[in-house]
Amino acid sequence: MATTATSRLPDRRDILRIAGAAVAVNLIGALGVPFTTTQSAWFSALELPAFYPPGWAFGVVWPILYALCGAAAALVSLAGRDGAASAGRVRTALALFGIQLVLNVTWSPVFWGLERPDLGLVVLAVLLPLVVATVWAFDRVDRRAAALLLPYLAWVCFATALNYAIWALN
């Protein structure tokens, strides 16, 4: 049964931990940025689907999603610290989170660095079920944390469709 919330309000240290986790996940996510070269000859030559968003959208969406992911991971960690969830569930949830985050960061060097939409799609085909599993595992610890991951899950679904369309068109 999922914990819907801890019985106490977050204190100042909890808020700092949540904010710190949001920043940390953004820093980890930023590891893929050097590979993202929308001005490259390779990317400019690609046929893009009609639903490809404007370039600025990625710079707005990803930091928000990474912040939500970091906050969610912090809530799971805090639930374990507070004894609101079993240590095993917390470890499993955070392990899944870490694995999917590494895979998320791997996508940029694969898609952009290697210029391989086909392999990028493979990364996303593995990432998507890992994100679903992470949402499920977070829900078993803290329902709020799972809810915070839902926009990320939706975006990974969108990214998968977008990557597929780029691969299919090229």
C-alpha cells in the first residue's frame, strides 16, 4: 500500500534536500547538453516530423522535468529516513530512479553524438519501461513522488514518438 504523505509538514532541512535534489538532477541531466547540436549539418539535413517542437521548448521543459524528478526522488528518500516506508521499497525505488536517469543521459550522446536515431530509439525503448517501473516503485513509497514523475513519463512517451518519427522519416 502506498504512503500518500508523511504525517508532518516538511521542515526547512527537508525543503533544502528537495531543492538540492532538484538542482542535482538538473546537473546530471545537463551532461547530455554538449552533445545536443541542433545547428550541425547532420541535424539540419534531417527531415523532422510536423509535431517537432520549437527548439526553445526543450530548454524550458527539461529543467522543469528534471526538477520534478529530483523533488520526487527526495520525497522517496525522506520517506525512508522518516520510517514512513520500508527500506527495501525505498532502495528499489531509488535504484530504479538512478538506472533510468543514467539511461536518460545516455540518449543524447547516442542520438546526437553518434548521429544514430535508430540507436536513440533503442535507448528510449529501454528507458520508457524503466520510467514506468520507477513511477510504480515511487508510488509504493510516496504517492506524491509518483505524481511528480508523471509529466516526465509523458515527455518520455512524446520523445519516443518523436525519435521514432525522425528515424522513420530518415
